Amino acid sequence: MDVSHFHHTPFYCEENVYLLCKKLCDDGVANAQGSDLFVVFISNEKKQIPLWNQKASKRADGVILWDYHVICIQITQGGSSPLVWDIDSSLPFPSPLTSYVSETIRPSFQLFSDFNRLFRVVHAPIFLCCFASDRRHMKDSDGNWIEEPPPHETIIAEDGTVHNLNEYINMSVAGAIADVTISSVKDAVFSEKHGVVIKENQLEEFIYQISLQ
């Protein structure tokens, strides 16, 4: 897939992924309802997460410190590796989950605890119905844009909610799942509006577990 075929507005990764999921469904790359797609918010309590191989970085290794980031993971059939769709990444698009974790998350890299990342995994069909953003988080105290907004209309949830981004990006270690192999945890990601929060060393295992559902 050519990444240029997908809409991208810098610093609006949540809206980019929202539109990406819709396009994958519309183009037949994903299931029509998006049942094979999962939206993953990456952040932590301090809102400072290092990720590597990001296009916005000015460093050779592509590392950058985001307050949060959003990607899409697609479960594939036939035992193939799940795929990560990250429009902001300089890695192949899409990338196998294993290589994405290795090259972008870099779990082997020792971080101070303030930089440890958490992942909120939300089933795409739920996300597409429930997510909303009026972009208020991108305005300063005087109402001026911090970063230029996308050209399309703001995203309104099916129930009329106009903004709930903070409900997705706010996460804590205390709220993270301890054991991702428990059936109720795997079921929760298919039913809970805000999905489930897991720790960074659990991401691959959790995706593997839900791929068996």
C-alpha cells in the first residue's frame, strides 16, 4: 500500500487513524465492518512516550517524544503476522507487528519509568461509532490553533458526543490489565467503549490472544 493514498494531517493522529480505518474498510483491505481492525492509543500518565522511526523526528534514529500516538493493528488470516498501520512511521507501510514493536517500541531499550508506555486497544467498529473530536485540544487559551486542523469536518460520535479524546488518551498503570490471557479481558476489547489498557510488554501477546477469538 502507498501511504500517500491515506489522509494525513500532522499532529492529528487520532483523526488520521479514524479515516484510515474507514478507507481500509471501504477499499476491501479490511472487513467491511472493520472487525479485523483495532485502534491503539499509546500514552502514559506523564504524557511523554518515546517512539522510534517517526517521520516527524529530526534525529537519524527517528526517535521522538510524543504526548500520545495512535496506530491501527489489523488481524490477518492464515497465521500471518498482524499488521501495523502507522502513517507517521518511516517503516514499511504496513509493518508486521513483531518488527514494528522491535523497531518503534524498542522494548529492549531501558527507559526511565516516566517514559514507560501504555496501550489502549479499542475494537475499530466501536471506535468508529463512539469516538468524537472537535479539536479543542489543539487550541491555545485565546482560541488560536496550535497546529493547523484537518480540512474535513470534525468527528461527531453516533450518540451526538462532540469531544471525548481525553477518555482515550488518559490511562494509568493502575488501570492496566494484569493478565491479558483471561477470557473476560479478551471479551472486553470487543464490547467496551474504551477498550482495555495494557502494558507495553503485553502488546504482542494480547493481539495474539484476541486473534484467536
